[in-house]
Amino acid sequence: MKKLNIVVVLVLVMSLLFGFTVFGAASRTPKDALVMAANTEIFISLDPAICYEVLPAVTLNALYDNLVGFKNVDEALVIQPELAEYWEISEDGMTYTFKLKDEAVFADGTEVLAEDVVWSYKRYLSLGSPSVWLLESIGINKDNMDEKIVEIDRKTLSMTFDAPYAENIVLGIMDNSWGGVINKDVALEHEVDGDMGNAWLTDHSAGAGQYVLDVWERNTMITMSANENYYGEKPNLKRIMMLEEVAKVDGVKVVQTPGHSNEYLAMNASWGPLQDKRVRQAIKYAINYDEIVDVIMAGELLTNNSQTRQDEAAKVQSDLKRVGIDAEIVIMQASQMYPKYRAQGHELIIAGWGNDYADADNLAMAMASYDAGQLAYRCAWDDDYADALAVAGRFETNPDKREQIYEDLTTYWHLNGPFAMFYQSVEYWGVREEVKNFYDSAYGYSMTFNWGGFAK
């Protein structure tokens, strides 16, 4: 067989891949404050319409409330109302009508109105965020938004989708950071050259969340203070501080939470021998997954992502060598790798996928539906049966039948698909002993993060 190229992303980040660490000396930290060490280089914008990076996105959970949000209920992420008092679904399953809470107010004390929600969502589509595909995937886009997102009265709005998707898919997508509702009047007060307040919202907040943004000193510090006008349950801590570097001290314990991302080897199903599913199966069977988990990932709390993936690539290279397949490791920066991957220009590639919403549909469409234009597309895997199962899962209303669809798809995908799944991530957090409720608060990271749940 021709020598394969394994592309490895070289991410120039030396801090935590799947989280951040909580430190800070008790003698210097007030009881009602939380100090967190975090690599803030990934912060590009704190505008809900633009942000699409994990740590910045969960930071937005503190600053903005959505219509609905995920909560940890007995170790499951379950949709709960936030700004919405309730919602109703039309008989055909395509129109959702949301009634806002009467008591919901922004940080400046003004009412949260339906026009704020409608404006925020249309603004998101108009600005063309990298995450805009999420709302487009359920039938609302820039061209049809005026007819699909409608203000009914001061406290009521409706959204009409293009098909009767499973409720958890629709509401899960709406819980993404783009769904943070912005105070329309405040944003427009700071509008410059028609940007709808984008420049100002990059490092200011105008939401109805539990906290307000005090200051963001790039690559150095982010501070947030409790929203005195918060309409819901008040946060336990008055201040959150993220610092680029905080001294490590005694009294720190490690908290482990389930991760919501996956590490995998992807194969280009349109390239040479990889067109044959038997070759792809041989590669998948050749990899020693236990050694990747137990040896490469063992005990790594503060991981250098580039080194981890290089180690994974070396392990795959060694495993493939044992079955007569030669593979060359090619290291690239993300800025080089992603255009190549999206253009189906790879042979083998090691990468990761972080979930956007807590429903099996997110993984099924990304990894099994070519037409979705995501990972299956990047790997040129166009399989009618896999696509049909992924689509069927979107519309099945019976939970048991829906679970069976995804079981069938998973089995078929493992045998026929172009991915060798290494592991689902586990997140490790260094937490001072006096910080309480961390596990429950961080359970939904990277899709939700309950900042107000912390206590000391």
C-alpha cells in the first residue's frame, strides 16, 4: 500500500485543552469571589452572535440568558426554561411559540421583550457567525428570517422551522451561545457603521445573565460581577475573575467531569485504497485504543494538545506498521490543516469534535450525514443508509424508537464509516477545597456552565 499521511494539528496553546484550573490563595481571595486560572488567548469576541469557541462560549453563559438552557438533572443535560416562561409547539411540529417571563429584565433593569429576542436572532443571522449553520440546519436563514422569526406581542414570539424536528434538537440548538439575548437598545446605542453594536459587544455585555462583564484585558484578565438586577435565582458568588496565570498553592483537589468532545482518526473515503471499507476496517482494527487511553492520556491534567496528538499519531503509526501499513506523520498548524480537511485533501487525520448541543443528532448529522456538510462530508463518505438513519433520528418522536435508530446507526457507522474513534474526553479541573458545587456546575461543559451554582 502507498504510504499514508497522518495529519496532526499543531495547536500553539500550552494550557488546558478541555477546561481551566481554579486556584488562588484563600487569604487573598474574598469568600464571595472565585479566581480561575485560564488561557484567555482563545478569546476573540464576547458578542453572542460571533463567539464560537468553548471557553468564551461558556463565559457567555454567565453574561446572557437564552430562551431555554441545559441543566444537569441527575447526570443528564435536560432543557429547562430560562427567559421563556413556557413554549408551545404547533400540531405540525414546525412552529414554536415562546412566552417570556414577566419578571425577566436585563442588567440595566429594563424588560426583556420579544423584540429583543427577535432582533438578537436576526442580528446573528445577518452578521454571518461561524456557528450560523446551527440555525440554518433547522431551516432558518438570513433570507427567510423575517417570515420565520416573528414577534407576536410584547412578550411572545414564534419561530417556524422547515420540518418537525425532535424537540430536543430544536431547543438544544437554541441553547448554544448564539442564543444569548441582547438588550437591543443598549447595543444600538453603541452601533458604529451599521455593525449593530458588534465592536462594543466584543468586550462589553448587554444581557440578562447572572453576571455582567467588568473588564477584559486581552491575554491577561477577565472579571465579572453579579448582576444586581438578575430576575432568577441569585448567584452564590459576587465576582468571577479569570487570570492568565495564578500561583499554585496547597489545598487544591482534582475534580473529574464527563467531557462532551471526542478524539478520532478520520480517513478520506475518496482516496485510493481508503475507498474500500475493508481497508478502513483494517486500520480501525489495527489501532490499540486501550493503549491510547491508558498510556498516552494517563495522568495528563495539564495537557499540551499538540504533543498529545503527536503522541497519538506516533501510536497509530506504530500500530499500522505492525499490519504492513506505512504512515508518515505530517504536523500542521490548525490554520493550515482545517482548509485542507474541509476540502477533502487529507488521507488520514487526527482531530477532535466538540458537541454543539446535547442530543445524539449533533454527532449523527456531523459524522454520518454527507449532506450535512460537516465531518462525513470532509471525509467524502456519502452513504445513503447512514444518512437515512441520521435523518430519521431527527424526526422520530417515540424515545425508544429514536434510541434504537441511533443504536443501529452507531453499529453501522463503526463498521462502514471513515472514522476510528479514540475516546470521549474526560475533563480534569484543579479546584480549591473551599469551592463547592463544582461538579454539578461544570457537568455540561462545553455546552453549558452554571456559573451561579458555585459556592464557598
